[in-house]
Amino acid sequence: MPRLAALFFLLVPGFALAQTPTPVPATTPPDPVVARVDGEPVLLSEVTAMARTLPEELRNAPPQQVYPLIVDQIVTTRAIVAAARRAGLDRDPEVRARIRRAEEQELAQALIAREIASRVDEAAVRARYDREIAARPAEEEVHARHILVPTEAEAREALREVQGGADFAAAASRRSSGPGAREGGDLGFFKRGDLVPAFAEAAFALQPGQVSAAPVQTNFGWHIIRVEERRRAAAPPFEEARDAIRQQMFEGEVNAFVERIRGAAQVERFNLDGGPVRATDTAEPPPPAGPPARGPTPRR
């Protein structure tokens, strides 16, 4: 492994924060000094702690290959930090503010990890899967193509061409401005609730090989739709759904935890000039009516 690889970890701030630490052994092993920088010792425990933040393929590499690179990184970092202190940067207000922000982020992430990790374990993820996905009945899906044009006149012209025997995919590639045009208007499989209602209603009314009898208008334009296949899609296996469920659970737990912490804190707000906040200063605009409608998007 090139020695320059060690610099990767030096030049990527916060890299270790994205990794999942491995459990610390119950017994405390000897902690020898493996290097000194200007008399300051570098302990083996520091090296092993950093090793636990490496990507899995490096964590599994022999220590005699990886540990020297980590020692080099620590030595380089210590030397640079010492030079920065000699230059007085540890007293620079902007640098100290960045250090404070980094400390706050570390503490916040450590608290969240400690509070949330036990709630989003494998058993909890499996229980959510069994409750919300495994027991869900199979949903009908349609595989369709479409030709999307801006006007009804263009849509009717495209429809006449297709009804006259033209290949639908070729016509879509030539005429359509919508998603999947390069693939002959192919949208892949989708469920009824995946797309805007007018498009979904028209598509699910067709059988394989059928083309919509008239153009279908949505807020994206005018569509001619052809259904290729229909199927009933069973729930995905746990192995496929695990990561998405875990992420969803983690986000939900984090949001709830953060709200509890915020609710327990005593917060005072002031205007940007430091003055008191008036009632009119905190008025918020009304929320939007709802999420924007989603148009046909290829789904593979």
C-alpha cells in the first residue's frame, strides 16, 4: 500500500465521523509508545482507535501493513499542529471558533449515536419490516411507455401516427420531450400512486399492447400512453429493504430525540441587532398547499 495513502485520512476532515466504530475490548491491553513528536508520545491506543475508523477493506488488512501508515499520519498531524501553535494560530479568534464548532458537532454526534444506536438494531429493523412491508399485499404495477408533447394538437398527431402502425418506441424517441425519450418513452414499472393521478388512471385502464384512445393531459403536457406489461409486485425481501428501513428508522429516532432535547432547553431569541424580538418579527409565511405533483419518471 503506498505511503501516500496515509495522507488521504489527513486531508479528509471528519472522515472518522462517518464510520461505525467497532466495540472496544473489555480488557485494557498494554499501551506502548510507538513514536514521539517533539517529545510528545504517540500511543498504540491512538493508532488502534484510528484504525477502527478505516473502511472495512483496510480494517481487515494486516496491522503490520496499515499501522505504520497510521503512525505516519499521526506524526505528520502532530508536527503540523505544533507548528500551528508556534505560529499562534491556536489563539486566532476565527480558528478558535472553528474548533468550538467542531467540538460541538463531535459532542452532538456522540450523544445522538449513544441514544439512538440501541433503538435501531437488527431486531428493531426486522420488526418494522415484518409489520409494515412483509404483511403488505402485493401491489399492481404497470410497465408503460409514453410520448410527451406540449400541445394537444401535437399529441393527436403522434396518436394518429401510432394508430397508423408506426412503432411506438421510435415515435417516442423522435417526438417526446419527456423522461425516457431516449429509451423510446420507456417509464419502466410503476405503481398507481407513483405518478400524477390523471396519468396513472389512464395507464392502469389499459391492457398490455393497448394505447390510450385519446391524449392524456397533465400539468407536464399531453401524453400518449402505451402499456407493455402488468404485474403484481410482492414485497421485497428483508435483505433488500433492510438499509432503507434502517435509514428511515434512524432519521425518525434522531428527529424525535432532537425535538425532545430542544423542548427541554431554555431558549431565548433576539433580532440580528441583539434587540428584543417583536411579535411581528416571528411571523412565518403560510405553508405551501402541498408537495409538487410528480410527473412520469423512468423507474427501473
